[in-house]
Amino acid sequence: MFGTLALLDADDQRLVAGWVVNKFRGDLGLLAPGLERLRDLTGRPVHGVLPWHPDLWLDSEDALDLGGRRADEGSGPTLRVAVVRLPRISNFTDVDALGLEPAVDVVFAAEPRAMAGADVVVLPGTRATLADLAWLRERGLDRAVLGHAAAGRPVLGICGGFQMLGRTVADPAGVEGPAGAEVPGLGLLDVATVFEPGKILALPRGSALGEEVRGYEIHHGRVTRGREAEEFPGGAAAGAVLGTMWHGTLESDGFRQAWLGLAAAAAGTSYHPSGVRFGERREARYELLADLAEEHLDVDALLDLALTGPPAGLPVLPPGAG
């Protein structure tokens, strides 16, 4: 922490007003001398130490948070879901709801062998569809996805992942890269994607599998569905292969559990609706975080900083101090 501050320019150092230690495991007494030394070296207070808590699993804000989640012991037959870990993966929260299902294993796969034995494959959103599609092929993950689908096992593509499942992806205006690029998709769905400069932003809602489903859209790609693809909310379907431009659909509890039931049947296993309410579980996690912050942090000091900004006169570490 001292070294990080010392590497910043002077103007940026003045924006660092204090420290909070997060996800600490162990004996706080052993950490205390280090925190005192940190205060002495940097001239900045430590506003508290948040402990690591096993039940605090917040929405993923960074790809580094993507560690997967194992099914609960004793939950019966397990449905294994492999999420392709694209290098430019976005909207990580799309699969968070799956991780709350007690009989579902969620793993992130960056190579074909990590997908072996998966019941369901999810191609998530990406900030760069064309580049990540090329990466998918370089790793041989395209063949793994195609083999999975050929066996009749379920595939779900979300936004950029849905676009990859189609026939073609074109970028005539150079939204993601060189203008005029066009590449074949995986060909699992009869859809074609064309990127346009204007971004689509929407909060759609509809129904699927007999359940209400809602989500949000934020993308440049316009997807056209061909006659061989069936209609699906925000996208298209062909057998066990589904694609949607809607993020957040798996947070709709009835839809998520209906889809998991169909996915399990297609994969030759079973799934029984868990009754998990994603919104309630998310709210409970935020309440837990608030309780931990109130107990372990100097909340009044942090609120003052939020209202007034860093105090004047914070010391600046000289170049090379770190």
C-alpha cells in the first residue's frame, strides 16, 4: 500500500486521503503494527479493517472476481455450468444468479479441457466481440462449444456471446476495430450481427418458458434473425441453443429455474427448482456489508471524506520512496 502511493504522481497522491483494508483474514493483532507503520510512513489514517466473510458475495465488478462457485454439499444431482472466460468479458453479473443455485456448479473455462464434462455452456458478454471470437478459435474453444452443441447439450449466449453463435459478425463502420471487418460466427444460430456507431440502451421485458423475464440492453450490435431460428426474448433459439441480447435475464427467478430444468433434461441430468430469490439474496448481501462496515470502519470519517474531499496538506512522498 505504501509502495502504490509512492509510485503515484504528486497530484494523484493528494487524492489518497486514507486507507481501508478489505477482505482481511487472520489475527488483527498481528496486522496492527503494520497499520501503525503505514500511518507513520504515509501520513494518512487507517479507517478500519473489513474482515473476509464467506456469505458476502457481491456483484462482480472486475474479471479478477470471477472464481466460480461450487454447488452446496448434499444438494442432490449437480448441474455443471461452464462459462467461457473471454479475455474482454463484460457484465459479469449475468451469471451471478446461477452461482446462488444450491445444485449448480459454475466454473470459468479458458481452455477446452476446462469445459469437459459440462452440462451447460454459457458464452457471456464481451467488450470486443470480434477480438474475443478470434481468441476463442485460437484456443480451440470454438470446437469445444460446437462439440457440446452437437451432443444436444445446452448453450446460452448473452449479448456478445449470442453474436458469436450466429452466422456472421460484421463491423462496416469500424466500431470495434478496422472498418469493414466481417467474420463467420459459430453457425449455431441463424442470425447475423452488424455493428453500428449508435449504442442501443433499453430495459426490455417479456416472457419465455411460461415465465416473466426482464433485463437490460447496452450494445452496438444489431442482430437480424433468419427463418431457421425460433423467436426468443431478445434473441433467437434453435433446439437447446439459446441466445439473447438481454443482460440480467437469469435474475428473473421463474425464468432461470425453468431454463435450468430444460437444460438439465437436455443434458441428461435433473434439476429441481430451488426457490432461490435472487433479489432477496442480493439485498441480504448488501445488508451484511453494511453491518460489517458499521462494525469495523470509521463510517463517520468516510462520510466526511465523501462530502468534503481529501484534506489539504496531505504529505507527498518523494520520487523513489517506494
